[in-house]
Amino acid sequence: MEPGRRMDVGILAMDIYFPPTCVQQEALEDYDGASKGKYTVGLGQDCMAFCTELEDVISMSLTVVLSLLEKYQIDPRQIGRLEVGSETVIDKSKSIKTWLMQIFEEYDNTDVEGVDSTNACYGGTAALFNCVNWVESSTWDGRYGLVVCTDSAVYAEGPARPTGGAAAIAMLIGPNAPISLESKFRGTHMAHVYDFYKPNLASEYPVVDGKLSQTCYLMALDSCYKRFCGKFENIEGKQFSISDGNYFVFHSPYNKLVQKSFARLVFNDFLCCPSNLQKEERENLEPFSNMTGEESYQSRELEKVAQQVAKPYYNVKVQPSTLLPKQIGNMYTASLYASLASVVYNKHSTLMGQRIVMFSYGSGLTSTMFSVKLHDGQHPFSLSNISCILNLSEKLKSRHVFSPENFAKTLKLMEHRYGAKDFETSKDTSLLSPGTFYLTKVDSMYRRCYAKKGSEDAPGSKKMSSFSSMSLTNAY
Amino acid sequence: MEPGRRMDVGILAMDIYFPPTCVQQEALEDYDGASKGKYTVGLGQDCMAFCTELEDVISMSLTVVLSLLEKYQIDPRQIGRLEVGSETVIDKSKSIKTWLMQIFEEYDNTDVEGVDSTNACYGGTAALFNCVNWVESSTWDGRYGLVVCTDSAVYAEGPARPTGGAAAIAMLIGPNAPISLESKFRGTHMAHVYDFYKPNLASEYPVVDGKLSQTCYLMALDSCYKRFCGKFENIEGKQFSISDGNYFVFHSPYNKLVQKSFARLVFNDFLCCPSNLQKEERENLEPFSNMTGEESYQSRELEKVAQQVAKPYYNVKVQPSTLLPKQIGNMYTASLYASLASVVYNKHSTLMGQRIVMFSYGSGLTSTMFSVKLHDGQHPFSLSNISCILNLSEKLKSRHVFSPENFAKTLKLMEHRYGAKDFETSKDTSLLSPGTFYLTKVDSMYRRCYAKKGSEDAPGSKKMSSFSSMSLTNAY
């Protein structure tokens, strides 16, 4: 650490929003005529959130940003940088960030740097790194950064459809953070591949090569882990193994890939330094020790054995991060940070001094492994307060389960609405919580109008904080 | 400056590529049946570059990145971060940066952070700031950053069509730069507006409200200038006026707006501190001193008088930046940096110790005014070498002028090609220089194939530098 640097720059506060509308994976299996367990065990998913015609990546991010500012009592004038990560394109030129400026313009704060960062599910990580670097740079003006990850993952009818999801996360960035980045341990791997992309501009659906994408993910993971371990060894003077991380958090397209990924790290530890493992574990993995990389990605047997060996560690080091991804589905840029939020929510009181290793992956491809350290924080930026504000169990419990028929009907409607103009939505906000932004219409010039569901019609809703009563109106 | 910070972080090297194909604005006036001088005087434009079916933002950025690395003899393994600014969407998920990774993968360098930054013409500035902050951050690993701005600006038939253009710029980033950012003087203004946007996803053309966009540009300019001057005054203890900047470089959609913008700064200086101006200048502007902001944006009379007052200063402080924008047209994210390149090219030997004030604008909107200081640099990163490598006059002279008919025909073809799959291009590279990348086909899965025009078929082409002979192939 050089003199004059800001210490412990990272995440001061988090909040998440996901649509209250979801479909059960078990019901989807039935509806799709898939074999029992194909989605719930094969993919490892329980439930999937989706946007109805009322919500999109802009409305979700408006909702979560205002929610974070209110709940942590942050004056919008204290935000000096706002970065958005997203791969859900509503406009090819105008950034989602500019829509969010509405919140800040109401407080005459237009001095807010930052735009949108784009590469598949990695945009949120790019936004986070950019925001942290800003705080560490000579241009920092002492105000907070704000990172928003917002995405709606939808797929054409077929095998990829159950791997959708939707959410928006907001993270406040600054020094002396309870979740600080260990900036020297970072392994990055970037390459040119066509594993998942969105070249059909008129359609919201991606082109996906599922098998290639999984191999790319695991190869990128190996490469990042190797670099991460190398840097750790250079600085700490000892080999890194999974015992040096208390939790491992992965970008989660579906839970099964997270299981495979963690097992892959265990296999890497075995290859690199077998003594890290117990005798029986070593013996189980021994038959695979001479495989080429390519063979190892294709071997079902290795996959199975490595997962068995990893299982007890998985239960402790990974499982706590899987709450939201299993319940919501793939949130693209928000997925990794929803997994981090799950750990903080589940384990906040025991996290002090611990290390969480994070793996961010975006198809195309871009990937980074990095780590965060957990600290005491000062209220309101303490782990316990973050956990309390996240309020995940309550948010999950209050959702409305749609039938697969209604889910499919909603997606059909959205296909027509994507890129369309000159329509109004139903404005039926009965399923939305007070404070939720929603789309009311898109005019003949494609201009989008949003409104905020008033809190007055919701008994027991949280009292608005002082700043929000000043001038925020309900029309956006 | 705090201890331990890297000094003078900024632009070490630049290179620009623009298509060799262009159309004369005077011929376009004729062809469009526009009044004589409408494009050449009314817009202030001379010529417009455009991509044929062989080129796009990916091929242009491949060309310029490899050209910069070769001409400055930079080993691709020395690049630790690569950021792209663009608003030309070929894929909604896969970043342009991942296509550029092909160059670095050949050298086994996949450890290259950064993705694409998006908001209209501002993405390049966001990428530059992100790259500079990275060098100043605790994560910097001592390698170079690389910023690429690449765009193709095309408009539907009608009044906006002559405001197109196309180019890609590459800038190498690091400490002790001949063009360093004065990070403390920075004025930013961000807001939510619909002045220019791209909501019609299937079309390459934007939706533009030309009058609104011009007003937004000038309002953002005023706001940024005010903030920039405020920070200057806080730190330097004296008022900023245009006499404190040797050159003023603006994002240039068309030259006329640059003339108006500079005049607006002079008007701001007059309002803020009339004594900055000569007696006669003051008398000319006096009648407008009590206008409201809104009135001042609408007043043709003020526009005219302010431009007259500003003219002698414009000729000295702005004119040298207008070479490329007048000859190429709007290059979106590359426009501001093509203007900077024009100053460096025209004035390199006299720039030492001078200050250039830059105004970046992206519709939607995002805008920042910032400044750079010019220093002696060490070869190859000296202003004179940058000027020599830019080689602008030669590049401009060797272009091929298309008739307006052929230009219109090309754009018609490109309308069909945008977002399309399963086609091959003519592969007729006769107009391209050796070393230029070009599109050969898009397959049935939308995968894009590029090739590089070999240098062997061009007598007198530059000898390839040592690194490029190692392993770079001709197929991408």
C-alpha cells in the first residue's frame, strides 16, 4: 500500500430489487414436458423471476437506486460517480445511467461521472472496478460512487428458457468499506469467442451455444484462478488454496455450473499441490491427474468425482451464496453481486476478517477472479445493517407465483414490445410494492415514461427518509 | 498531488484510422438539391468519410490498434488494460474489446482488463478516464493502457445525412505522458434527455432532434465550463478565462457547432468578468447581458455577434483542431480525439508547456470539460513523433472520392447488411491500404470473419516491426 492511498476502498452498502413475479422451475418442467428434475436438479434451480410489461432494466434500476439512497439515508448530492453494468439493450446509444440521472437532477446534482459498461454478464464487475479506481485516483472529489447492475435475462422457447431471471443491484462505493477489494490479488482472462452473444438486434433473445459457453466458463475460471494464485503467492509468499478463502462466489447462470466450478478449483488445487487434500480425496482424483486440459473439460467422470470430493467444502464455502441465484435465476451482471449479497445476508455476523473470492464471467469473453475482505463497518455501513436492509427472505416470500402458461404468455407479449413504440402498458400495479417504478408508455418517438407506485396506498410501508420528501415527484 | 501517485498520467501515443472512401460535401449539396453552401458553410464541413461493406467499427479498430502497436514498437504483452468507447452496436452483448483480444491472444496475453463504455459520443472519454484512473489506482501492474474510440456515423436520407463520418482512434495510456490530464480541473454535467438516441434496434440510424440536441450541447457546455472554471479558481486562486487555454477542442458533430460553442465560452467570459474582453468586444456583447439562459440559447443575434467577437481567438485557439472533423465528419466517440490529434499534428513543435481544454459531449446526455498539459516526451512518446506517425495530410490526400450516387448506393446496401447474417462481402480490397482489416463474411450463426490486407502487395509499404513478424496471421 503506497502512502496517500485511500484505504479499504470497496462496497459500503448494497440493495437489491427483483420483480415480484416468478415461476417455479418444477412447474416449468411439467409444462415443458421435460424429465422430472431436469431444471431443479440438472440445472439446480428452484424458481425464476421475470419482468412483466410493467418493468424493465430502467425501472428496476430506478427502483433500487432510490431504495438504497433512502434506506441508507444518502443525500443524492453526495454521489459523484454512477456507473451501470448491463447487457440488456433498450437503446443502443443512450445509457441507462442517463435515465437514472432523473433522480439526481431533482437535487440539482448533475455533476455525476460515469456511463454504462458493456460485455455480457461482466459489465457490473467492470463498473465496480472503474468506480473503485476512481476513488483511488487523483480525480476523486470525496463523494461516493454508485454501481448499478441491472438485467433481464430471457430466452427463446427451448432448452435455455429456464435459465432466465431478472434483478437490479445497487452498491455504494467508497473508502473504509466493510467489503473492501484486495486489489493486488486479481486474475483476469479475456478472449474472443462466440459462446453467447446478441447479434440479432431486433430480438431480445441471445444466440447461445450452451456447451461451448460452459467450457469457456471453466477454461476462463482455470486461467483466472492460476493468475490469482500466482499474484497471491508473489505477495503473500505462500501458495493459495481454497482453504485461504472463506467463501467462493461465482457468476451463476444456473446453480449446477457453480457446483462444477467450485469442484474445478478443488481439482486445480489437487493438480498444483496434492498435499492440500486429504489422502482419500487425493486417491479419488489421482486417475485424472494426467489428463490434458481439453480432456478434463469433457470428462463426465472427472466432473462427478471432483464434485463428490468438493461437496463438503461446497456446503460450507459456496452454499451460502446460492440463495438468490437459485430463487431468481440468472441475473446477468447482477448475478455475482446477488450471490455476494446472499453471503452477507446469511453470514453477516461471522464475516469479520474473512475473505470472499469472487469469479466474474461475461461471455464473449471477459472474466476476472478477485477477492474482498470483510471488516467491521460503521453504521449505516455495517454488515449487519446491510443484511437487514437486504431483507432477502421477506422479499422472496412476498413474491407472486405465475403459472407456466402465464409466464409464457408474458414473454410472448414482451417479444412484441421489445424495440416497439407507441403503446401504453396496463398500469396495473397491484403486484408491485410501493416505491417501485414501472413503465407507463412508450410514445410515438420511442420516449419511455415511468411512474413510481405511491407509498400512500400501502399500509405499513416504510416512512420516506428526509431527503426524499424534499422534491421527488412521482412522474419520471 | 499526494505522495506515491503516478505523475503526468495521460496519452503517450496516438494513431488514427479512417476509411479511404469519402464524399465531398459540395457534391452532396448538389445531389441533394440543397442550397449552395448549406453543408459547406451552414454546417462548415468539407468532406465525409464512410465505411463500405468491407469495413465496420470492428475492422477499423483492429486496424488502428495493430498500427499503433507496430508504429510505436509496443509489444502486445505490455498492454494491461484495453477499453473501447463506441456507440455503433454490432452485437448487444459481446463487446468490441473482445474482438480486439485476437491481437493479444496471439501473444498469449489474455490478462487485459477493460470492456466497452457506452453513451453516445462520450464513450471514448469514459474509456480514457477509466484507463487513466486504473494507472493511478492500487491495481495498476505497470503495463500500458490502451483506449480505442471507434464509430461509424450514418443517418437516414434527409437533413442529417451530411453529418455522418467514420473513424477509429487508438491512444496508449501511461505515466509521464506528453499529453497528461490535469485531473483536478474537470467539469461534468449529466442529464436525462432525448436529443439523439437509437431506440430502433433493427436500424443503424438514430432518432435525432437536431435543434434540441444543439441546445442541449450548448447548455451542457455552459454548465461544464462553469464547473471547470470554479475548480480552476479554487486551486489556482484566479479566475479562468479563455486566455488560460492555448487551444480549445470540442466534440464536433459539424464544424458550425464548434464555432458556436467557442463563441459561447467567450460570451460566458464576458458575463462572468467583462474586463477580460477588449472595450469594443464588451460593447458588442453588452445588449445581451441581461438575457435569460433560455433566451440566450435561442437568440440568432447573440450567436452572430458572439461569433464575430470570438473570430480572432477562434482562428488561433480552435482552428488547428478542425482539420480532421471538417475532412471526415462526425466520428462520434473518436471526434474529440481526432480534433486533439489535429492540434498535435498541426502544432506539435510549439505545444510544450501549453494547455488544451477539451469538451466531450454525448447525447442523452453526458458531458465533461477537462484539460491536458503538453510536455516534452521521450521518444517514441514525443509530440513530434506522434505528429509524424499520425501523418494526417498524407492519409487525407490518398483517399478515394465517391460520387454522391455511389455514396447513397453504399448506404442502401449497408441498410440491408445491418444486423444481417449469412452473406459474404465482395472482398475487393483495391481501395484499402496494406495492413487494413476488412470483413469477409458473416456466417449463418452471425459470426463475423475478418482478414487483413497483406503488405506484400503494396510496394513501399512500411516494414513490419519485429513483434509483428512473430506470429500474427492474416486471418481473423
